[in-house]
Amino acid sequence: MNDRPTAQPIPADDPRRQLVVARPEQDDSLPHIALAGNTYTIILSGTDTAGAYCLIDMRVPPGGGPRPIATTSRRCSPSWTGRSR
């Protein structure tokens, strides 16, 4: 017995939907979110796409993003720490 959910087909596009053109280089009204040294700009929201998706521009400076994870816990598996016992 297969318990996996079946994939749903992509619904047909709604021809009544309005075309949305985004010009992030020119549109100063787009929302910008600064978080942990990164800048996120909402180019298209769910409202613009009838809830289908959103488009976000993520500016992460060199060396930015999440920090590397380092652990010194003795409970870690040797495969996590790179050491053998």
C-alpha cells in the first residue's frame, strides 16, 4: 500500500488575472527588510500573484549568511565532528 500523497496537477492559469510588472531598480515603494546584515526586498507578494507565490530579492554581502556551526560536545557522532574515536 502506498501512503505517499499523490501529486496534484498545476491548476490552469486564470485569464482574468492582471499582469504585474516589477521594476525593483526603479520602484522605491517596494518593502525592504534588513535582518542580520542582509537585505530582503519583496518584489512580488502573494497578493500580486493571487497567492501562487512570492518573489524576494535577497542581498547577502560576502561573508554574510548563517555562521558555520561548530560544536565541541562529546555527545556528537564522529561523523559530525570529522574525528574518529
